[in-house]
Amino acid sequence: MAEKISIIIPVYNEAENIKPLYERLEKILNRYSYEIIFVDDGSRDSTAIEVERINKNKKGKRVRLI
């Protein structure tokens, strides 16, 4: 059984950085079994919306928002 990599990223008001960060990580991790967990610490911008957009586009398989 392949090991799963979990990347946990705390975010706070990082809406403009979510997509570029995800795209970079996806290029590096694409040959592994992985999940990316964004932990939103009460952002007042659209950070959560940006993470949910990734979920919608990728059908929520590898990205989670807490």
C-alpha cells in the first residue's frame, strides 16, 4: 500500500496565494497519493472561497478546508 502524504497549510487572508500555491504543490505531488488541508484561521477575505473553488474544480478529492 502506498503511503499518503498530507500537507497541512495554515492560512489567514491569503486569497491571492491559494491558487498559485496549490498549482505548485500539485506539480510536485502529482505522482503521489496526497491530500492538502488548508486550515483557515478566521480569514476576512475570500480565502475560504478560493479553497472551495479548487475543491469544485478537482471534485474535492485531494483538497480540504478546515
